[in-house]
Amino acid sequence: MIDAHVHVFAKVSAQFPRDVDEVTPAESEATAEQLLQQMQDTGVEKANLVQIGGTAFEQHAYLLHCLKTYPDRFRGIGLVDDPAHPEEQMDRLAGEGGVIGFRLFSIGGERDPLAPIDVRTFDTYKIWKHAAEKDYVIWLYPPAAENHCVPFLVDAFPELTVVFNHMAFCPGEGSFSYDDAGRPRIDLPIPPITRYNTMGLHQYPNVCVKLSGQYAFSKEAFPYADLVSWHGALFRAFGADRLMWATDSPWILQEPGYDKLTRVIDTQLPDLSEADRALIMGGTAQARLFDRS
């Protein structure tokens, strides 16, 4: 099994600087060693670490430390601090070893879906272009207002591996908050309205979807029964070889627990064949994230 999306961070220090917020105060930590213990206890072999705590190169210090310390266990997704001049930081992070892609929370494109679209005018165009040139992954979590721009970018760079985060839900304005446990909470309809843009991307073989973050979108407690039909729709559209399971640790450690999240796909897609389950639980991530380096 491969957990395709987790966050690790250390307490704020001179060695490991980072931004702080409501969910990652200065004295909090979610270390690689704590994650590895959870993985060992549940049979998870590898994980993909997603940068949290700032976009500056220096704020990636703990992520890079973990990737260097455990190169056989982890891959990493970085952040870009300057979309206008991203190339140096992208290459520098990738050159440190283990960073195989970059997460985007916006597109910077035309918000009117009926306006003329030229991807070269998008704020993040240089990131997409450089990622395509260097075979980096785009780890995508776009806002709903810009999701219609994504097909134009995928069409411009069809060879580029793009992974939609968190079941391809795209947050809308005012949808983000925190629950009683201090975890991210995104209040959106189920299934997401942005599906009308997203689902057509099944025609591009390099577009994948990550099955994670159920706790933040479901209106119900684990096992998140209200998301079953959406998982089924994603499976039918994209197939097991383009779906990746993930926990979004550490936000799920207290509720429902890491061990339960290793079984969430069995509750969401109960009729999977063994072969398809193996792909979603690790085979797709191995091929798309680990085998590329």
C-alpha cells in the first residue's frame, strides 16, 4: 500500500522554519517517524509527502530532510513561491532529491468560462510549461471558479501528469472552515458541481484523481456513506489505474484513525476486483509517483 497524500512537519526552529496557522501552530509536529510508525502498524509501505508550512525554499527544509533520510519510503510534492519565475525553485527542489511535483491551489486564468481562453496568459502557465518540460507532476487543487480552465491546460500539455486532489472536489468561495477538531472542513454539494468540467478529463490518460479527504467533504461520520456514489462515478470514468488512495494524515489520526482510513476504499468501492483494489491502494501511485525517478 502507498499513501499518496500526507503532510509532515516539525516544530518551528532555525533548522526547520515554516509558516504557522490554526492547524499547524509553532509547537505542533507531525513527524516522518510518527507517520512511519502508523504505516508500519497498518501495512502501508510508502507515502507521498505534500509540503505544508510555506512556499519559500527554506520552508521546505523539513520535507527535504525527510526525503533524504528515507529515500526508499517517500516522494515529495513541493510548492512554488513565484509563479512568474518558477523554474529555478522547481529545479532546485527537484534537484535536492525526492521532490517529483508541485501543488497548485489556483490557476490564475480567465474566470468567465465564455471568455476567450489563452493559457499563455494564465498566472501559472510557466509552472505548467516547465513541469511538462521536466516531467514534474502537477498536484492540483483548483478553486471552483477556475476549474473550467484546467481542460485547456491539459490539452496544451497532454503528456503532463496531473493529479486532482481530494476526489476532484474544487473549493468555492466561502466553503472552507475548520471543524470542532480543528481540521479542514469544506462545505460543498455531493457530488461536486465542478464535475461537469472534471469528468470529461477522463479522455486524457495522464490525468489522475486522488481518493482522499473524505472527512472534510462528507456530511456523515466514517465510513462516509454519502460519498459512495461519487467514488463509483470516479472509478467508472477514470479506472483504477488513474485513482490513488490517500489518508491526508495527520488530520485523520484522532478521528477516524489511520487504521480505518486504510480500509476506506473497501467501504466506498466494495465491489472492486483484487486487481483494481491493488492499483488504487498503491499500484497507481507506484507507477505515477515512485517509478518516475
